[in-house]
Amino acid sequence: MSQENVEFVRHAFAEFGLSYAGVEQAARAGVFAPDIEFDFSALYPDGPIIRGIETWRGYADSLPWGRSLKLEPERFIDVEDERVLVFLRGTARKKGGGVPVEARTAYEITIRDGVVARLKVYADPEKAREAAGLPE
């Protein structure tokens, strides 16, 4: 099942991108569980854990880069039956313009019953690797 989950996540990124607009499209397509958990606790100090698409929308609109975030997956790693780790390159601009900023991050994606049930974002891909129990 785990390789199927890697392909599911790879396809979701290819089809939807999973940036702001991509999350909206993926939600409409049934890729996310209705009560999906977006966990930003490893991205920001005191980062929130958000449940559900509606709550995510309000949070995403409050971010300084708004809807400008673009994500490019660089690597997909099977962690276990339910989890896939994705290393990403993200670019964004502050609302109102400014210089684009680039960062490498990681998503730990949990698949349950054929949908994304949880998405945890890591600021540091190596911390994500460690948290997943993967060797260097």
C-alpha cells in the first residue's frame, strides 16, 4: 500500500500543485478528508494545527504571502503504510509585491482510506527526515 500512497501523493502534486489554489482544487476533487489536519507546529514557533478546509482557508488568507506560494516537489519518500515524506522547493512573495523568497521544506503526508488525512509541514527537511525515523 505504501508505494500506492507515494503515487497518490505524486499525482496530487502533479495535478493540483498543492499550493493555495491547488489545495482548493484538491479539496473539491475529494483528495482531502473533510476533517484534514494541517499541522504547522514544525514550521513556525507556536505554529497552529488547523482542522478542516474552511479553517485552513481563513488561516492561509492571513499569511503574509497570501496566495503567491508555489511548491515544487523534489523528492517523494515512502515512510510507512500511511505516510509519505515530500521534499519541496517553495517560492513566494509578500502581499503587495517584493522580492521572491525561496525555501526548502518538507511535508509529511498521512493517507487514510484513500484521502489525505494529515499534512505536517517542516521548515527543515532534515528534521522531517529525523521525525520520520529515516536514515540520512
